[in-house]
Amino acid sequence: MPDKAPVVRHRVLIVDDEESTRLLLAKLLSRDVGVEAMLAGTCEQALRLAGNYAYDCILLDLMMPGVGGVEVLKRIRASSPNESTPVIVVSVLSDKATVDRCMAEGASAYLVKPVERHALASTVRAQIAARRKPRKTNRKDD
């Protein structure tokens, strides 16, 4: 029997204070995208996990006790192994000012809850794929 090559699974950190939401997102992403999900239920736990491991993507709720999702985003972008990791904000907040603030603070994408399954999967796939592509430079070789 031939040996199968090991399957490379992307690791995604899911940050949400609602356990049911964390578990649902993890289940959907595992089935639809084939990722391995790590779960964080508090801002402090999210910062600890993000400070110790470079993930392929992070899903982040905004309305969380403690420092809150926007501050978690700022801290991840300021100094962590995930400074350039795609961060997808997943929130019930849908006003333009909140979306604009998150994008200005370094969010890669913004999804409004309840998230449509296909939109979730396609956004995560696209963000992981974009991260893996080499960045183009504006340098011209002489």
C-alpha cells in the first residue's frame, strides 16, 4: 500500500468570547477549508496564543470583555509573530466607521455576523492564499 504524503493543514486562530460561535466557526472551517483551528475565548488568551505562534490566519471578534478586539488587533500588528498574518474581523458591528477603523488598524477583511458559510470559507481561503504569494516590489532592475 503506497504511503500518502502528509496533508499540510493551515492553522487558524479563532478569537470570540462566545463558545458556540468559536465552535461553529472551527467546525465550518475544518470541513470547508480543511484548517486546524485553535480557539481563544478571551482577549488575554488571544494575545498569549498570537504571541507564541505564527498562524496562517486569525478570525477576531470585536465585542469582547477586557481590552476588546480592536486593541487585540493593534497589539498583534504592533509586535507579534503575526504582524503580517491575515486578520479577518468577524463582528455583529456593521457600521462604516467601525469597518474603516478596523481596516486602518490592519484588518485584512471584515465579515458581519451572522456570517454566510460560503463567504467565510472563500474569505479565509483568499487571505491564506494571498499571504503565501510573494509580494511584488516596485523596483526596476537596470
